[in-house]
Amino acid sequence: MNLEKHEDFFQMVYQVVRLIPKGRVTSYGAIAKYLGAARSSRMVGWAMNASHSQKKMVPAHRVVNRNGQLTGKHHFGTPFLMQELLEKEGLEVVNDKIRNFDRHYWEPMKELEL
DNA sequence: TGGGTGACCATAG
DNA sequence: ACTATGGCCACCC
């Protein structure tokens, strides 16, 4: 295995996540697809797991699963921190799920126009 | 070497 | 709406 590659992959993920506008959200799979199908969405989740230790801030709360569900909430400091951050940006979260997910969905493939 | 797991996803029924 | 399954790939026993 190649640690340097892992680190590069992590940084690419963080770079994309930082481009997500305030009040918008995207999914693990969308990021994986944007970075190349070679890496699965599980790898994005793996990268996000380490995102908290980054010096540069990573808006991890703007990444949810494909259904708009806050599957990563337990990896934040407190159980409802992720939800609070999203609500602070004007999103509505009901039952760990973002309301009108498709209206706030931000797809890197499309928005970054590559 | 191999099984279990995971901040996932697409598809099928 | 739900479960089941297979694919994914790195990690940890």
C-alpha cells in the first residue's frame, strides 16, 4: 500500500468538499465519481473520517449519503452538531434527513463543469 | 490467507 | 417504503 497516494486522495476529497457552497450539500458517491470511479464512495467516507484532524477546515457536514441522510453525524463532536451546522446554513433536517434534498443538492461533476 | 466491517451505492423484488 | 445482494476497497484482526 502507498501512504502517499492515500494522503493525496484525502486532500483531493477535502478540496472538493471545501468547494461546496454554504447551504448546499453533496453525497459521498458524487465526490467519488468526480474524482474518478477507480475509488469507491467508501473511500470518500474513509477520508471524511480523518477530515476533523485537518489544519484547514473541512465542511464535513455538507456531505451526506445519496438519500440526504446524515449518516456521518456520530463522527461529530456531539450527536446533533452536524444537524445544527446544517440548520445554521438554512437547511431543514427532519429525522436525520435533509428536507428537499434534491433542491439543495450540489453535484461537483455539473457545478465544476469538467 | 481470510473474514468482518464501514460517514456508500445501484439494482431488484 | 422496505429488505437483500453484490460491488467497492482499505483496514483490522
